[in-house]
Amino acid sequence: MATPQNDITAINNYAGQYEKKIRTSIFTDLDIANDLDLITNLTAPRILPKYKANDGFRPYDVDVVDPDGQAGTFSKRTIVPHTGMKILRVIPEELRKTYLSEQLKANAKDYPGGFAEYFWEEQIKKQRSEINDNAYLGVNSEDVLAFDSGATYAVGDRVVFNKSYYSCVVVTTAGQSPQTHPAKWLKVNAGSIAKGPGVIIKEVYSSLPSRNKIATGTMDATNTFDKVTQFYLNLPEAIRNVNGIIRCSRGVYDNYNMSALAKFTNGTSFLDVVNGAGKIFGKAIIGSDGKWILQPASWMSGSKRLVVDIDKNLKMGTDLTSDFTGIGPLIPFVHGYTCKMQAILAYEIADLDVLFVNDQE
């Protein structure tokens, strides 16, 4: 038996009147596309080249006519597109016994007007939220291996099982699959499309120069202001002289505000950074003369990481931004139609030399 496309139990077999406005859920928007440097025409792997000029300036000497070594060196990192999708099946007849059937024709191909606008609004909002909330710790689907019935899995291990992606949440013994022991597994399809910034940082962390890894230790509501300030002060002076953003999760940002309030009992409004619309979007790092901002990122939810972002170093790639809200071809079948929402996703860090992070994940 086919699975119904919408659970209509709560509005089925109605009696009486219904409020005509349907409430939709509250989801995070696609903030990561606004926060990172967005490449909007990424359809194939793209090299992110970097050129670094070498030292060579010296006192004038008429006898010196040759360069002192190479003028500079190239390095590169590559951002690789990955495609994600969501399949939707529209079956208007499922609404026949609800109040929405007042506008439902006998052979309706689409949902009635009282429901269609909310259905598509909700689906678009949900897709944006799924991308945003799973981006930071996302993994490349090609790196996930098929479930092995003879293997044991630790918490955090990912597998492909019956064409879906799962993360282990409780240690398993051999043969304990997402089907036989569902409580030990969490479906993570949305987080298994493209490798996210948090995973990239974790992979390169050990190879970063010591100056790029700034220890903060545990941050909480009593010490985060001091920890973030010290993190900034431990950046090389040449880095502090340019404009930059320290990105963090909302939890870290809240702790920063609470610890700042305890320190500045007369208020912390002097730290607020306001955009042209009068909206506060971060806190000025004290002592930076407004050059540095602590900014919360919804896509870093749950992370304790502080991440420096300067010169558009954190990249996100897609093909067209309209793909995040677009609906693909409608394929009719006898009871309605099937369609898909599809988008290209990719993340990368262009220059590891200016990637500065703390020691918390």
C-alpha cells in the first residue's frame, strides 16, 4: 500500500468551521548562502587558486640586477559540486474528506488553493532549513560506505542502507542495521550531500600551523567574552590590522553576551554592530576599532568552534540560487503528479593560511 503524502488525520472528517489561514512551521532560512562567499554558477569542480608574493625588497644597489629568488608561488584548493534532491508526490484526492475539498474538483491535478500555497511555502522553507542546518557537519555522500552486516559501528559512523544514509547514535554489534535496530541509527540524508565547513576544518586542523590554532578551552556564560577577546588578541598582528569576522554558533554568541553583561553592568549596547536597516548582526570585538565582529551563524548550531573569516575565505557553491526555491518538471500519473526539488551544493576554504580556529569543536 502506498504511503499517504500528507498526514491529514487532524483535519479529516471535519465538523464545523475551520480557520481559513493554515499555520506553517518555523524553520531557519538559508543563512549560510548569505554568510559565505557564494559561487552561483558552480556546475563543475573549480580550482580556487592562490598566489603569494615572496619577500625581495632591498637597498638600492646598481650591481644587483637579478631577482633574489622566486617572485611568488601558487597554491590551490578545489570546490566540488554535489547534487541533492527531494522527491514530492502530489495526490489531491487525499484531501477529499477534509474541509479543503470544498475547492477540490473531481479530477483535480493539483491541491486546492486553500492548501496549495501553504504546501509549497512549507516545502520551500523546509528545504532551505535542511540545507542550512546540515551544511556545517555535512559529509560527501561518496565517502559513505554501504552497511556491512559483519562490522560493528561506533557513534558517528555513517552507512548507506536501503538507499538512505544513516549515522550511528548507539554503538552496535555485528548485524545491527537501521532496519533491525532503528533506535541505534539516525537518518542523515540531508547531511550526506556535500562536505561541510566544520568537517573540512576538522580534517585540516592537525596540519594547520600552530599560530592558526588558538586554544580557548571550554567556553560558557561566565568566560566567553574573555575567551573570544583573547582569541582575537592571539591572532597575528598583520591579521588584526585587516577587517574580519569571527563566526560562531548562537550558543557561543549567547554565552558571549551573558558574560559581557556581567562584566559591563551598565549595558553592552556599545558593542552592537548595526546594519543599514538598524538590525544588530554582531558584536564588535573590543579593541579592534570596529574592524572585527563576532557574528552568530545559524548553520553552526551546537558548535563550540570559533572560525575566522577574512577576505571571503569561506566559500559556498551552487548553480543557481533560484534552485533553492524551484520545483523541477511535473510528471503526471493517474492520481496526480510527481516532481522534485534539486540543488547543487559545495563548500570549501580557499586559503588555509588565513584560517584561524580555536581548539573546540
